[in-house]
Amino acid sequence: MKKILVVGSMSIDFIVTTNIRPNQGETVFGENFSTGFGGKGANQAVAASRLGAHTAMMGHVGDDLFGTEIIANLVQNEVSTDYVEPVTHQSSGSAHITLFDHDNSIIVIPGANNAFDLDEKEKWNKMIDDFALVILQNEIPQAVNECIVDLCWSKGIPVIYNPAPAREVTASMIEKVQYVTPNEHEFDILFPGKNRSEILELYPNKLIVTLGSAGAVFHNGSEEVRIPAFQTVPVDTTGAGDTFNGALAVALLNEIPIEKALSFANLAAAMSVSGYGAQGGMPTLKEMMESDLYEETWNFE
Ligand code: RIB
């Protein structure tokens, strides 16, 4: 059975909704406060699992109440936690999110998400053999990402690399992964000062730039192709990118051609913004199939 491994972050999101943003040194009243499950890694794992893929998470939580709840949430979403390790003397990862004017800004405190030990490389080497596809993001140390990419590369296991949040990476890392999925801002950090179309052409069927409500764009080897987004009224856009990546992984694992896979990922992302919290609106496969728009993407049957 083909399985997805997500190596990455797990966090508790602390979410403030506000109509006004404080300036430096200013105090304002906001509208609402809530907590939710997040971390780009965990979000992508939950998205893939809800869409029917056998999915496992690898990473670390703190030896605290949040860590216990994060693991329980993964289990509830049928994500395997066999490779999730609680670590002592570290708090679980947290993300501090401000929702303002239908969009978010986020401060991440990695905490236990950084607790990978590169000396465990041999263990990871064996573990990865169980998986047909690996997803990575940038909320764990870059050295760990590079190590996992090298292991996958040596075994021919495809990697979807979602370079979020943005940071510089080596050209070799981009060469070795199967797909790279930056948004526009992350693209500018990965390829500073470069023309997007020229870079897309350099990485055909690999580099996919997400454009929010404008969809996603890639180069198919002959021409640049934009896959339009599905328009919805967003309640909370947090986690839309993660839903996109999780859904893309599910489609590609099922050997769906890239254009249809992107359309499927776009629909999952569009549906995800209908609920509060990163995971609140993430659709199940059943919910996607019941959508009037599903026929426009990719049909499982
Ligand atoms: O991509 C959304 C996620 O980014 C949030 O859930 C938060 O945890 C941050 O890591």
C-alpha cells in the first residue's frame, strides 16, 4: 500500500481575530481568541489523510499538555504517529496568528519542532523505505530537510518540498526533489530578482508557484500553464497552502497527471478556507466528491 510520510512541524495555533492592528507601543482591543491545531507539517498530514491517503507524521512535540493534544488530534485524523516523539525540556511548537482583513500574519516559535538529531540518520534511512512519497516544509531545521532529501534521492522516493516559511536553500536541494511549491513571496526568496516565467521554464513539471486566489502556475515542458483557483468567500485562509500541498500529494500518489492534480489541490484549498483554523475547513474526500465543482477537477472513479 502506498503511503505518504510528512516530515515536519506540529504546533498549537493561538489565533487572534482583530479589526485593528496595533502600531509599535500601542495596545488595542481585538475581536476574538481561539486555539487550534497547526504546524505546516501536521496540517499537510491531516489534509492528505482526510483525502484518503495512508499518512504518517515524523517530528517532535514537547513533553507537555499541548504535545499530548497534538498527538491525539493526529490520531483522530487517522495520521500515524509512530514516528512522532515527545521530547523533554522543550515546549511544543506554537504559532501566534493574527487574522485581519481576511488574511493572516503568523509568528512561529519552533520549540520541539527543532529537536531532530542528525545522528539518527540511519534510523530515518530504514524508516523511509516504507513510503512512496515524502512531504517537507521549512518549519524544521534545514539540515534535517537536506538529510531527508538526500535519503529520498538515493532511493528514488519523490519529495514534495513546500518551502514555507521562506528561506534560502541550495540549488542541489531543488534539483533533488520532485516538486517545489512556493507561493509568490517564497519564490522571490528562493530565486531573488529572477523572472518567474524564466525560472518556471528551467524547472518544468517541478516548480509550482501558488498564486492564492489566482490559482497555481507551472511549466509543462512546452508552455507555461496556469491552473485557475476555485472562487470562494474565505472565512480563514490559514492552512490553505498546507491543504493544497496535502491534496497535491494524494493526487500525485494516485498517479494523476499534474494538471488535474493541481486542479484537485486548488479545490481542496478553496474548500479549506470555509472554516476557522488551519484544519477547521480541510475537506474529506467525501466532501470534495459531493462538491458541485468536483467534476471539474479529477474524479477518483
Ligand atoms: O500554514 C499555516 C500554519 O503555519 C499554521 O497552522 C501555523 O501553525 C503556522 O505554522
